[in-house]
Amino acid sequence: MTDYKNTPDVLKNEALEKATLPQGLNVLTILTFIGCGIIGLFSLFTPMILKLSLKMMDKAASSGNELTTKQLEDMEKSRHAIEVSQANMIPLMIIGLIGIALCFWGALMMRKLKKDGFWYYVVGQILPIVGSIAITGLSQFTGVTSYIIMLIPFLFIYLYSRQRKHLVN
């Protein structure tokens, strides 16, 4: 007589079940793909955006409106940051595009539940920050907005780190 209590149930064998993508990881990777696309477009159009910003500053300065001392100081800081960025445009764009590619690749790997995808993503988020500081110095950080924008990558790194328990390969 066969003992059915010790026979493994093929239909319930966890090794045969395909791992499903957790909801949180699914949402984060979709947001990453969207962010990579948007930031990629901004990276490619950065030269035009910087030229437009300089024209707008010149127009504001020559408009005849009285600007406060604080506004003039902020405008000069921004002008300096734009000029430094324009002088180093090619290296900044290369670093940015490499970061985008690493984030995209890392998110793809994490969708396949691969642990290495997290580290590709982290490098892809931190490389542009460190690279731009190394190339342009801290001149890029001219206001509160730039600091808030810099917090977004660290927020996503934190959110992805909370999903690492689901990465099994």
C-alpha cells in the first residue's frame, strides 16, 4: 500500500511555482522606467534649456523692473551655475546618461527578482550626483529646490531597499 502522506504534492510544490512580482516592486520599477524616460529627455535637451534660462535671466535683468538685492544675488549664483554646466556639458551628459542606463538596467533586473539589480540601480542614482559635484563643484546647488531634487534618488534607494527581501536570484 502506498503512503500518500509522505508523497510530495506536485501541484503545490513551491519549487515549481513561478515567483510573482510583488506589488511594491512593480510600482517602483514602473515609476523608475517613467523617470528614466523623463530624465533622459531632459538630459538630451539640457543645452537648449540652459540657453533658454540665460535668455530669461537677461530679459528679467533688462526688463526695467527693480529687483531686490536677494533676487540679484540669486540670479548671479544661478548664472554662474549655468555657465559652469555649459562649460562641462559633454561630461555631465555622459555621466547622466550612464546613470539613467544603470537605473533602467537595475530596474529590469529587479523585475526579474535579481539581487544585483538593486546595486546597479544604486550606482545609477548616485553616479550622476557624485559626478556632477566632482565636475562642477557645489555651484549646482543654488537653492532649496536643488536639495529637494537631490533627495528624490535617496528616497527611491530607500524604497527599493525595503523591497530587497523579494529579490531571490
